[in-house]
Amino acid sequence: MTEPSSSRETPEFEFLDRSVQETGFLYEDPWRVLRIQSDLVQGMETLVRALEKSKKVVTIFGSTRKNEDDKIYQQTREVCRHLAVQGFDVVTGGGPGIMEAANRGTQEGNGLSVGLNIHLPHEQKPNAYLDHSYECKYFFVRKMMFVKYSHGFVIFPGGFGTLDELFEALTLIQTGRIADFPVILFGSDYWQPLLDWLRDFTFNRGYIDSVDIGRLGVTDDPETVVRWLEEAYVGKCHYHENPDSHET
């Protein structure tokens, strides 16, 4: 497999690449840790200052590849407008597509709109609806900050990156690394096949248990998203009660 040439110019590729056989990297890698530390410090300082007065924060994940003519873009915008009206501030990846829709809807609802961008070869650039932003150098730093400052996650349809973020959140909750925050899937027509697979194969074959399945809620209703997050904020999210009940 060959990588896009521009990917070789990123700090992350430089740090993780093992295609080079020379051993010089063994002496360089410890110093690269300082660059990672710098990324963490700058990113956390940006979010701490941005969210200093925020009491309720939700992270939105979803595809970069949808524009405002797409139904899911408009649904994301509506959901985040509802969230902002109810006092939630929103953090996204700061780029186009679903992230833009989320930041846009948040500003329309007078909420605080934050983006954690990252350089990608083809897709990522900051959108125009950010009150605060930071461009991360490393994916793992970015993912950590998504989780650290959030009280819940809403996941809209997306590709590999979105699925990675979804299962990262679920794994951290499952293993007790973060609190049992709600993980809400928006768009039942997109997510239901995945839920069916999780039940029919991973759950029924004993790879996960009913508690793990119960950590996921799926809906098509913006008001339900807000209600579930409000319930979770006060310590009671009803879709956790019955793993076989998912509102659509």
C-alpha cells in the first residue's frame, strides 16, 4: 500500500512510520515526545480557556463529505441548534461536512462552537463557524481531547474516522476510563445494520454483554437527542435501562 505523498510530511507519519530501516529514528523518537507534549499542552490550554464557563459540553462526530444540500447536514444543523438553545456547547473536528453543520447549528442557537482540526491530505480545513479552534498535530492527541471535555457524544453517519471515534468512546466507557456518558447514534437507517450486527454476532457469540449494547441509543429525532443528554447530565439516561429498547 502506498501513502499519499503529503501524508509523509505530517508529524504523525514521521513518528509512526516504520518503513525506514535505518536505526537513527531510535535516537530521534524520544525528542519527538516533546512535540507530542507541546501538542497536548497547546490543545488543552485552548479548550480549557474556550470552555471555562461551559457547564454542558457535547462532542459531535460525523462525515467530512456531506454538504449543505444533503439531508444529514441539515439534520445535524438542527440537532445542534436544539442543543445550543438548551445550554449545550459543542466540540467537533472543526472541518467540513457534518462538523461544519454542527458548528453552524450551534452558533445559530447561540451556543459556543469549538473545533479541533487536524491536517489531512484531501479533506480537512477549518470551517467558518468556529468561536475557538486548534489544529492538532496528532490524531491520538485530538481524540483524547474530544473525550476529556465532553459530557456526551452524538455520532452522525460517517466513514472510518467516525467509526473509530465511536468505538474509542465505547471502549473507554466499557473499561471505566471515562464516565458512562451517553453515546447517541443519529440516523437509524444508517446505524441499524451495525446495531443488528453487534447483537447478532458480537453479543450473541459472547464478545460483548448486554450492558455494552445498552450503552448505545439510536434516534432520528433532534428533541430526543436533547432529552437523553439532559437526562444523562442529571444522572439518568433512560435508554440505559433496557438494552432491548432503542427509540427510533
